[in-house]
Amino acid sequence: MEDVIRSLGFLCLGSRLKRIGEQLQAEAQRLLDRLDVPVQASQYPLLAALDRLGPLSVGELAQCLGVAQPGVTRSVSLLSELGLLEVSPSTDDQRRRIVSLTWDGRRLVDVAKRDVWPSIENAVADLCAGLSGPLLEQLAAIEDGLAAAPLDRRVKKPEGAAQ
Amino acid sequence: MEDVIRSLGFLCLGSRLKRIGEQLQAEAQRLLDRLDVPVQASQYPLLAALDRLGPLSVGELAQCLGVAQPGVTRSVSLLSELGLLEVSPSTDDQRRRIVSLTWDGRRLVDVAKRDVWPSIENAVADLCAGLSGPLLEQLAAIEDGLAAAPLDRRVKKPEGAAQ
DNA sequence: CATTGTTATATATCATGTTATAGATTTTGA
DNA sequence: TCAAAATCTATAACATGATATATAACAATG
């Protein structure tokens, strides 16, 4: 059956990018589930932002993640309930709420950075290895590549691992 | 402020593709709103599928659009309520429901094909014109390009148009 | 210092993707 | 032929993106 989104080319590029993005996230989720933490793949960018940049306000998070502010508010609430984030009012501006990693959040990020993120990054890099040429062809190659071997089969075993 | 998603490269490729896809769809929406039909940009691929392939069952639509079946069921309900689609049971298999364009749906697709889809396709092609090289760099160029000039400023005036 | 405008965040609502599962129909096979 | 398995669609529940708007705090101006 013809893949209509692919056939339509530039006309449906938005739908196509979303579709590929969702597929990548779903496959990354399977790798992240090894951490046994009930955190969705889409929440990790927020954790990574706090890891890279330190405590940030809600608005700053929205800006550096490129999403709308209400999405950040919701994610922060969710991750706070899981005990991964804490929120404290800014001292100089009572409107701003500063978000930071808790000890548990810090630990989750550290473990993820050590044990999972490199695997995901390598698997995606493997998927995209050798891609060149027009965007639409690269996207087709990614779709075909994912169909041929999902991310979790592209994870390299750590070098020198006992297993 | 650093764009964390972009900085993280392959690790956040899924989030990044979704983000770009949503932005493209939102901008395409502005062009589609000219049709004065309360149909979201994300519904047009379904209409285009029926236009290209003729009447299809719910499952066939899901397959050729690359989305999960419940999403198709919902979209079909929505577009049926707008009078753009009609659904009839298959004669040979009572489980299947065959979806087809109504007269109004046919007209909407024809108008969109003539008046709007070419504009969108050209605008996106313009955005992606001249892109080459590694995927991440092409994505960065698209993000920068959208920031510099959104889709509706990339629409070419029809040749020989009075205006 | 009161009023007015701006900014930061939260909330409400909607859109649309997912997975899991229920119900109806068809197919299979002893 | 009938029970079991498979298939098709709908529904429920959830996740997460968006926009619009309310509320609270700050800033500016008379």
C-alpha cells in the first residue's frame, strides 16, 4: 500500500517529520524503560536542560526547549510529583518559579547520562550514518532504516563488556 | 539562550523532528485557513489519501498514512460530521467500513489542490531549497529558515496574477 | 501612591498521537 | 457445523503539543 505521506513530498513534510519523531521517541522509550523510572522519553529534554544549564525558570525552560510555556508548566508539575524536580520562588521576582533537579533527579540524570543516553545517541547516529543528499531522501532512508532495524537493535554493546 | 534540543544532536532527534513538524503544520495551517473550512492541517493527508487512492477502509487508511487505527477512526468521525466524508459498510465484510469523499469533500480537495496545496508545497520546497549535507545541519537550516521567513512569506504569487 | 500596562505562570480547552481492550464479524479447522 | 482463532473497528485512557485566558506580581506614569 502506497505511503501517501511519503508520496506527497514537501506538501506533507510537517506530518512526516512528526511521524518519524514519534517513532524515534517510541523506540527511545524502550531503551529508557531500562531505568525503571516512570518518565516518558519526551520529558528527558527538560531534565537535560536543567542538567546543562542549571536551575531555570519556567519561561527559560520553554525558551531553551522551544516549546510553549504551558507545556513546561505541566511537565514540571509531573516531574515534581515524581520527586525529580523542585520549584522555588525567585527571590527577586515573586512571579518567577525556579525549577531545579532534586537529589533524585540529579541521580536519574547521572545514571541516564552514563547508561542510556550514549546508547540512544549511538543508535540514532547509526541510523543516520552515511546519510547525505536531499532531505526527503534522507527521511526515506531513516524510515526504511527504522523498519529494517529498530533502535534497540542498533545499540552497540559497550566495548570490553563481559557480556 | 541555548537551544538544548539542538545542542543534544542525535540524542533528541525525535523531539526535534516533532518540533519542526509541528511548526511546519502550524504555518501550513495559516495558508489552509484561506479555504474557510474548519479543517486542521493534520487532517488533509487523510483527504489526500482518499483523493489519490479512492475509497478505503479504516485499516487501509491507517496503513497508507502510517498512523494507528484509532487515530483514523477519530479523524473519520470528525470529517464525517463536517460532511466531507461518508462511511458505508463493505458489502463482502460487515466488519469493514469503507470511507469515501462526499461531494463537499471532493470539492474541498479540488479547491485545495488547485489553490493551496501548490503554494504550501512551493513554500516548503523553497525552505528546503539548496539543503545538503548531514541531516542535523539540514534541520538547523530549516529551523533558521523558518525563523527568518515563515512559510506564508515564501509563497510565490501565481505567475501572471493581477495582483 | 494609585492606576495602568507588562510580564510570568497556571489553568482550561482542544487536537491528535499513542496503547490497550472490547465487541462484532469472518475465517479456520477438528 | 461449531468452537476457537483471527481480524476489523470503536472506545477508553493517557500523553503531550497547541492557543486563549485568568491571575498575580512587577514596572511605569500621572
